[in-house]
Amino acid sequence: MEIKLNLLVLRCRDLDVSKAFYEQLGFSFEKEQHGSGPMHYVAELDGLVFELYPLKQGIQSDQTRLGFRFELTSKLSVLLDRVKIEVISTYEFQQQKILVIQDPDGRKVELSQSLPE
């Protein structure tokens, strides 16, 4: 049996700020609305639907921790410097350097890099 994550929904205090943050990491979002539901943003990546929804009034954002692996020919830290995203910590896992950043809602986002084949 194979199990694969196909949907990730984040609730965000400010949709436009969160959208801009994740676009700097390379995601491409489109506006979407289902019936009378809230307007939100959706990006698709390798079979994963990644959605940004508005956080309901009076609800605190969650502490979900995300991880993304990038396939880049240049250093990931160079990309982050260029878009002015601060690395808040780093660590090694299975001989790979992990960079940790924070999204606009305070979620920790782990970034790693693999070289293209």
C-alpha cells in the first residue's frame, strides 16, 4: 500500500501576506471559491493541493510545522537572501542541512535542498 499526502490547508490571518510569502518560495497560487465559501488561494505541486484559507475571527493560528524540499542548482540560502526571508535556525538531519524559517502566521517551515538529477 502506498499513501501520499494530497491536500494541505493552512488558515492564515492575512491571506495576501501569506500568499506573497509562499510565492517567494516558488509556489504559484490562483484565487478560488467554492459556492458561498470563503475566497482562498490554491497551488498544486506534484499531486499536492496546497490551499491558503482565511483564519476565522477569534481563532488563533495553529502550530503546524511544514517541510519542503527544493531541487535547485544554486544554494537555497542564496534564494532566501534574495527574497529577504530570514533563517531562524538550522540543523543537520541524515547528513543534510535543514534551514528553518517562519511564515507570517508564526509556523515553522523547514527547507532542504536536493540537487537536480
